Amino acid sequence: MQTPYKSYFDIPEDVSYLTTPGSGLIPISSKEWRLKRDADFFSTATDLREKQGEFNLAVKKSIGKFFTTAIHNVYNTANFSTGFNALLDRLPKDSKILLFEGDYPSVNFPVISRGFEHVTTPVDEKLEEHIMHAIKKHEPTVFIFSIVQYISGIKINLEFIKQLKEKFPELLIIGDGTQFLGTEVFDFSQSGFDVVGASGYKWLLGGYGNGFLLVSDYGKQILFPNLDTQNVEIDKMWAGKGIDQLYFEPGHLDTLSHGTLQKGLEFLSELGLEHTAAYTQQLVKLAKQELGKRKILTEVAINRAETSTIFNLQIDQGHFNILMENNIKCFPRGNGIRIGFHLYNDETDLEKLLRIIDTKILK
């Protein structure tokens, strides 16, 4: 199963790039666009610097279209963490927050460090059962979590989120989509989430320095309860901006970075995300079978019906250098070594990984 997509990326033939969970690639076309854009931006002959606001609005339109939500529900940020921290400062101080044990530090630490009352639930085969039990027992007002866990690759059941929202409509559901968005089609308007944020440098092919928040109308009611009646005088230079934008989009945003995200979204749209996702899921399914045969996946990863594009190989981290020396790009995480498969990977990458594991690690 050869990928029809690898030719769009600048990947040497001897390299198997399996570290998208750490940092994704950008298409050759995006690299070319960046070179020209950067030169034009700093040329005194152009007016691109005067059109930053207009440009960033166009990026928001692209994000809204890609994830099926209105433009007024999209906020551009420098990355997930800056947007998420601004969001936490808008939560009611008496919020009771449900978190996952061992979730991404940029998710859990800002919540805990702010002193919010919080409870945690484990991440294992019975993930959704644990969530339901914790909600009934502790009655949190907010549920915050990564859609895909950054170490294990465990992915929450998205239909469960819809059901959760129907059962507990007042529960504010906030997801970090950094390890998920770009791996399959996602309709925010029908998802059950009130907020989803992400950085664009992993699966969205956007490079560094960009991110966004998607916030539902209910989410804005909780975060900005007096938005419609708040009478705050706004300086002329901020004319046309709402109070919510001033919280989530303070200061200037880098149009080169956000333009790269826009190019990544356009690239995925042109290929058809439904097609790239179907291709990747075929590869992931095969990888799960082969890695499972070698007994180097956790029981949770094997038993969960929900499979993400991330695997944590349960091999000694001392073997990391062997993999890297053989041009298999990966990274130590948790108790093993983390890999991931994106549209630019193919069966050749998997075969090479398995060959090195069989001949140099499990021999």
C-alpha cells in the first residue's frame, strides 16, 4: 500500500518520518509559498503589513469552513496553550473540573496551578465508563481533556461526547484537538464540544506559531456571560472587535505562520480529508495488527475499538538510538517509544520499522 501523497512532501527516500505526534511536516507547496510570502511581506513595495487584519480574517474563514462552524466562533491564537490559558481565566472561579489522569501537561497543569477544584479519572479500556461514573459521582461543571492522548494515542469515542452533551447539556466540554484534528473529518457544530482548541504544527500541516480555538455559542455564554450587555469603551484602533476577541486575540498575529496553517487546510481540502483519513486508517489498522503480533502494544491499545494515528511501542527506550540511526524518526514517551502515521507515510515505512524491530531489537 503505497501512499499517493508522499510526493507532495520533501522526505528523503531513506527516511521514515513517524514522529508527526511531535512535529508534523508541511507540503512542498507551503514551503514555496512561505518563501515568497516572507519576501513580499517585508518589501516596502507591498501593502501586506497594512492588511494583516484582513488576512487573519481570511484565515479564520478557512478554519471555520474546514471544521464547519461560523466565523464568529473561531479565534486565532499563537498556539493551543496561549488560547487555552486565556480561556481558563474566563471560567467561573467556582468551576469544578474533570480531568484525565496523566493528560498532556499543557492541559492539566494550567487548571491545577490556578487552584480550580478538580477531580481526575483514569484512561484505560473503560475510559467512557469512568467518565460517566465520575460525572455522576462528582458533578463537575467542566470537562477538559485531550481528544487523543499524547503518550498512549488512546482516543475518546466521539459519539460518546455527543451523547454526553445530550445527557448533561450544562456541562462545559472542552477538548484539546492538537493530536486529533487533521486525522479525520470533524464537524464542530455537531460534535457536542463547547470548545476545541489546537496547535497547527502536528497533523494540520501548519508549521509552528499558529493555533486556534473553536467556541460554541453556549461556550461563549459561560466564558462571557455579560458580553451582550457589557458596556466597555473600546479604543478606536480596536474598532470592529468584540470583547471576546480582545481576550483571545490580543496583540499581533504572525500572518506567515497563520497563512501556513491556512495553506495546510487548503491542501487537505483539495485532497479531500475523507480520502486522506481513509488511507491513513488502513495503514493504522495494518500497523496495529503487526505491532500487536509482536506484543509491543499495551493491552489498552489492543483492546480499544477506537484507534488513533498514534502508537506507543512498548520497547526499552534504550533502543531509541537504534531506530534513529536507521532513519526511523520517533521519540521516547511514557514507558516506550512513540510513533505516528500520517498521509505521507506508507507500508514501506511500516515494513522498515518492523524489520528493524525484528532484526535489531527483538532478536
